[in-house]
Amino acid sequence: MHMTPPTILGAAARFAVVALLLITGFASAADAPPPGKMRVTLQIRGLFSPEGEKDFRALVAENLPAIKVVDVNVPNAEATFEFDPAVAFDPRFRDVKPEQLLGLFNAKLSPRKPPSIFSLHARRTTPLEKLCWIEIPFEGVDCEACAFGVYQLIMAAGGVEQATANLQTGLATALIDPAVFDERALRRKLAGRGIGWTMFSHYGGQIHREGTMEGAWRRWPAVPQDQAAVATLAPPTDTNRLPWTPPEFAAIPGGRYQRGDNSSEVFTSSVFRGVQTVTLAGYSMAVTATTKSQWDAVRAWAAAHGYADLAEGAGRAGDHPIHTVSWYDVVKWCNAASERDGLKPCYTVKGTVYRTGVIDDVACDWRADGYRLPTEAEWEVAARGGLSGKSFPWGDTISHEKANYIAAPKLPYDASGKTDGHHPQFALVGAAGTSPVKNFPPNGYGLFDMTGNVSQWCWDWFGRYGKEPATDPKGPAEFDWGPVFPKATVKGAGVEGRAVEGALRILRGGHWNQTAERAACAYRLTAFPTLASTNIGFRLARSGSAGKPSRPLSQP
């Protein structure tokens, strides 16, 4: 999720594909072709997006004029053909079986160099009942050739039967054999090409929207199954959500603190390095990240009080953190929670309480007593729990006993031993692997999950730390483009075609699907505020240091 430049897909990603053809045999009697003709349905590798259908039809019309394309099913990468084999290929083939025509189809589809991206193979042998679909976000690419490169990488993975890659939606789907498919290996391959791994990149004269590949890859059965079988592929359903629990706050003392880290062991990008002395007034920080049950309770109240577009969000259970909510959703929710509790909302737009819409010009009243997001400086000071100069809230190492993250024993500060991968207690296939908000020990201030579980939105736009000490810093007035990231237009972030005065908000804390380096107290993450990801939630802050539970919100 940190800033890294994208890797340009090679020329091989644009051409030269071996394609897969599934022959299902002759049509049924109800769909019988005219006498002397046969009808077959073929599965085509290379038909990776809706835009490819036109090219595929044109290729068949040019090179196989005697073959009629009856239907094309892009999601299934299938096409149905009708033809007289003796006319389409050779008079000797009038009685030939469909399987014998594969070589002829391939030769006719690609008569010249470079070869067509469409070509054919034999049918798969794995029963459909043993397969499932998987959805893979791949934002961060900006051309059909690049989307095709994503498709190629997916198809090359073991256990993948077919796939699509839609540039317009930024989603790929794949039909996989779960017994063979290695999700972590494919994630590494995609990340190695710069696909979806960065939250921000500048190339082609534009700022490109954040990637969401690091989120959960949703799965569902290829054919309907009974409820018990489906439950193994989907996140558990929380039918008895927890009753409303008012957020509890801890007092964070005011004073002088050091924020940032120049350690070369954890921090590899100079964009994110730096140490600065900050002086903060006392404030209060929620003991836990906001939970799914808390989000639902406020959202239900808000819908009847002028908050018309609060996202539903998602969560594994009522006592797990809310996720899949954008920065805009979160600050509106803070206002709704404040109003419901009789507190003064912190966020306004031109003097009016911010309740609806996606608006960049949001102001914060730091004197208000309502709920708000912490500043980046407040978050880091709270995360350290009173310690100074340590990488994590409890010291300089991390393990699965203390946080929910991806263990990587090769990192010198990861003390999870031989464990490699997601937290074994909370990993889910095809869903967010979050944990209950009080599952791990708190830090010195009594705050839970300041490392791992979900990353947490902060108020600030991204900006480099200043060299001089700062008092109650709240980030730059707009995104700090700096010399590395020149100001440009944004593509795909909801603000196409205009120069942006702000681009990236700060996230902190790492999450269940990231390694230890990003869970460090000083590690800075960035994302467009429009991003709603299975990795991202938030926790509340309040001005002042009461350090007591907030006043209970009235029940709806």
C-alpha cells in the first residue's frame, strides 16, 4: 500500500497466447443445426474481456468465413460455432469428430505472425462440482494490453481453468480448482509486476487510482451447493449481531514526542522516512477499532436523520472491526455518531454539517466534543503506548501472539518462528481474515490492535514531515505532491479529468493481509479517500483527555 512505481508489463503481455478450447459436443436436439452442419461450443483462452468479443468475431469472420459464430459468452469464455466441416476445412472432413478439428481451428485462427491471442485446447477433466470462482481486483493498470498481461499471469497459475480480466471494472475472475490453486503464489506474481500492489502511482501523465489487490479475494462455488458446502467458501454469517456497545476511550497525555523512523531495516523508501518532534495537546483515543455492530447501530439511526448514503460496510462478526468503508463514509459516520449522542459534530462543508456526498472540501472543528478521526501524529503517539524509539507498540519485534498480520520469518524483527503466512487462527479463504477487536494484548495506553487486523484511516493528507518541531500537526492543506509525484489528473478515483488539490489520505497500522514491516508504529500508508477495502477500518478520537467511556448513544 505504500508508494512504489508500477512495473511496466513486457511486450510478451500483449501477444502470443496459447488458448484453451472446451468442446462440449453436438448441440441438443432442440438446438440441432441444419442438416450437414455441426454445432459445437468451445471455451477460448484469450477472450479475457467484453471488449475482446468484437475482435474475436472479426478474427473468425476473416480467417474462418465458412464458420458461423452463433453465440459468445464472455464470462465463461465460450463461443458456439455452426459449420459444415467439409466446407470450412476440407471435403475429407465431412465425417470428422469435433476433437479432430482442434489443430485446424488453431491453424486457421493464426495464419500469420505475430500469432493471434486466440487459440484452442482440449476440454478440462476436472468436474465442475470441484471448482469454484474467485474474484481478483487488479486496479493499477490502465490499458487493454496490461489487463491482458494480468489475464496471462492468472491463466499461468496452477489450478486455473479459465479467467477474465475487465479493465473497466478493475476485476478479474477465474475458475479454479481449490485443491491445486495457490493464492499466495499468484499474489506474489501479480505484485512482482506492480499490479494492484501500490495505492498510488504516477505514469502516463496521470495519477492512477489505488489498487485493492491486497484485500480478500472473494470465492463462490462454480455450481450451487448445499449450505454446509457454501459455508466453507464464504465468510461466516453473523445472524446475532452484538448489542450496541458505546466506544470506550483512553486518555493520551499531552507533551513532546518523536514521530517517524529512519531505520533502514523497516523503512525502504525515503518518501516515508523522517523523524520530527511534535508537541500534542491531550486527547482521547478509542480503545478499539470501530466494530461492525457499532457501525450498524449508528448507520441505522443515521438513515432517518439526513445521512442518505452511508455505506453498509462489512465485517466478519459484530465484535470484529468494520471494513470496506471509505474515508468519506467514515467522517460522515463520525458526525452521525456525534449527533446521535448529543455531541457537536466535528466535520463540516462550508459551515454545514457534512452528512452526504463525496466532497473534498471537508473542514474539521478541532474544538468540537464529537467523534473524529485522529491526526496522523495522534495515531502514532497513541500506537507507541508510551514507549519511545521502538518499532512496535511493545518493542522491536512482532509475532502472531501479539498481532494479526502475515508472518514472514525472513524479516529480522518477525519473531513468529517458522510460521509463514496469515494468522492461523483467523485466516479465511476468500474473505477478510480479521480478528475480534480485543483478541490481542493492549499497548501501554490500553489500546488494542494498533498493529495489524485492519489499517486505520487518519485525518491527514499525505505530506513529508518538516525538519522543524511542530505543534499539533494536522497534515498539509492538500496532498504534498513533492518532486517525485508531480501534480496531474486522477484516473479512476471518482474525479476524472480535473487537477486534484488533494489525492491521498493517510492510513496507519498494517492489517491482516500485510507483513510486519507495514505494521510498524511509524510506517505510513496512503490511499485515495474513495477506497473501500477489506483491509481498512478506523478508530475514533476526541479532543480533550477525559479518558472515560463516551456517553452511551440512545438505542434506535
